[in-house]
Amino acid sequence: MASLEKKIKKLPHSPGIYLFRNKKGDVIYVGKAKDLSKRVSSYIQKKEFENPKLSHLIPLIYTVDVIRVASEFDALLLEAKYIRTYLPKFNSIAKDDKCPIYITIPKKDKYPIISLARKPKKENENILYFGPFSSGRIAREILRSVRRVIPFCQQKNMTAKPCFYSQLGLCRPCPSWIEFVADESQKRVHTLLYRKNIRYVISILSGKSPSVIRKLKSDMKKELKNERFENAQSLHRQMGELLRITSIQYDPFHFDFDKDDILVTTPPQQNKDLETFLRHFFPDIGRVSRIECVDISTTSGAYPVGSFVTFVDGIPDRAFYRRFRIKSEFLRDDTGRITEVVKRRFSHTEWQFPDVLVVDGGKPQVHVVNEILAIMHIRLPVIGIAKKREQVIIQVNSVFHQFILPFASPTLQLIQRVRDEAHRFAHAYHGFLQRRHLRDLQSI
């Protein structure tokens, strides 16, 4: 148990899945976590267990393996994959005559309808099963995320009019519309389009999102070439949404548990691309591993806060997240608030410095951060990302370089993920201060 506790202390504060093994090396439980370190530690720290399953599971744990992933979406799919692979004893539902939930897609139907189902004892070879998932809520959460990217139908019975979700753009083209409303010239085209969407969904659920991205990008180029700009814009949005939910710097299904050190993962390609990109402006830059991002959150100037988030090799490391409440009441603009927060953060020399600093903002924000770092004698590449057109900004000496990077650029994807996480973290702290103030007012 001592060696297990020692290993758990070294686990990363990042999303992923964990596998508990017994002395024989058999996988006895697979779970997912937003924070691997906190989640796995919670099992070992408990002395008493209300859940009978845990009281039987904990004494059998001999070691733990983990896989870090970039998003909770990846963790959900990867958890289901390894439960299906190992069939762990403690992942089975306790004797209540229920089976885990699966996402099912019929292969040979004219209009395949995606649904949730309990898996029968004998599999139907004409149905694809994705899962198992521990609850219907998790399976529905996955389908909601995918449906925002690739529309599909869940209406079991076709009627003479399109389903309600077709009005929301979540079922397009609707099988009911194709079958009962479309004329013969439209039917074939839209039937093929619907089946194409189903193939995309199958690829995403199979962990092959990169191939869907490539196909969407290819289709978008064709639409632009033919000057069908609305179609191209729709495909552009789909690509962005898929990139957001999957964070595709690597395929989470390409791991081998037979390797000696399960915690060693291949450095994400995004970091390498960012490193190559920055070397054009900072020739002496070393390996880019640690990235920090600063963001400010406020509402009409009230309760301004700042946040710093840290990504290591493309993965968020929450152990190094920092938040600051702006102390000066006279700072009315973002540049002044960023000045205070950056000074306070880099005054902590005991905290490890990043290889790159990302700033949520444009030229003014990048300029003021570079000035502060110069005064503090800190040499550090600074990247700004402006919300308008997601413009990337770099200042070298007094010259600003501005770029509109391709949407599928790994460099842009990484910068966007880091920026979005900093924004989320700062906004969460700002919201907490607002709620606390309202509670204080109510108690008076």
C-alpha cells in the first residue's frame, strides 16, 4: 500500500482514465476523472465506505495505471473502450438485472436512427454498439455533444413532417422530410447526405475524429471554390465545434498498456508546431513544454479578478493554476489589471516560470506584458490572441507581427484551448465573488 500511495502522489492533475489492478495484474476497475490525482487519491484516503462495492474493491487494489487525455469527451470514450476490453469485475452493475447502456446504430437501415439501448446477451450483427457507459446520462451527454457537430435523427417513427429537432438544426436533413416531403430529385441527394452524417458520427464515436476533421476541411474548400459561402461557413462551424469537444492533438485510442511506464505519453504535436512557429521570432527558444495564460474577468468593473492557467505538454495541470483578486480600486481597463496580475505572479520566483506566456488580448495587452517582463528582467516569449478573427499577435522589440492562422492549425488550436481554459477559470472565480457578495447582502 505504501508504494501505491507513493505512486498516487505523483499522478498528474489532468483529465484522463485510471485502471486499478490486483496482485495478479488483472484490471478490476476502470474509471474516468477530471483530475486524476484528486480522484484516485479519494479512494485511498477513505477509511470507511458507505458503498459496499468500494469496501470490497479498495483492499484488492495493488497498483494503478493512468492515461492522460486532453478533454472530458476523450475520457468518456476511452473509459467505455477499456471497460469493454477488460470487462472489469467492479464495473459490472450489481445484481439488479440491468446491463450497462450502449449507443446503438443500425448498419443496414435506409435512415439509421441513433438510440440508447441495453445490450442483449446475443449481439445483433447488423447493429453497431458503442460503450458500455455507466449511465444513460453519460451516454446522452456524449450524443448531445456530437449532435451539435454532426446532425442526426433520434425519432423512432417517421411522420409526414420533419421532427422538432430539425427546426433547431440538430437533425438535418430529417429522414421524415426526405421520405415524405422531398421530391424524387432531392431524395437521393439528401439520403446520401444523411448517411454521410451517420458515417461521421460512427467515426467520432470510434475515436477517429481527425479523419472527420480532414473530410470537413476538404468539403469546405470545395464549397469555397464553388462560391457556396453559406455551406462553407456551416462546415467551418462544424470543424470548430468538433475541435472544441475533442481537442485532437492526438488520438486517445492509440495507447499500449503493455509498456513499462504507462504515464509516459508522446508529446502532443501541437507543442512541436508552436515551438517551430515561435522559432521564427525567437531563434534561441528552447523546447516548449510549459505554457501559461493570463486572463482578466469583470462585470462593469465590479469584482475584477485575474487568472493564470498552466498547460504541460498540451495537457492542463490544475496543480499550478493561480487566481488573483485585483487589489487596486482605481484600475478601470484591462491593461492596468493585467499589469497588476502579471507583476504579482512573476514576483513569486519560487513558482516555476513558463516557456511561453499567452495573453487574452491584442496589441495593448501584449505590449504592457512585455514591458513588465522587461522591467523584471525576465525573458519570455509572449503571444496575444485577439477575439476579433482569432488574430495571433507577437511583439519583437517594437515591431508587432499579426497572423490569421488557418482554422485547423495545430498552433492556433493549442493557443485557443489555453486561452479558453484561462477564461473559464477566471470567470468561475469572478462568479464566486459575486455570489458571496449577494449572500452577505441577504444576511444583513
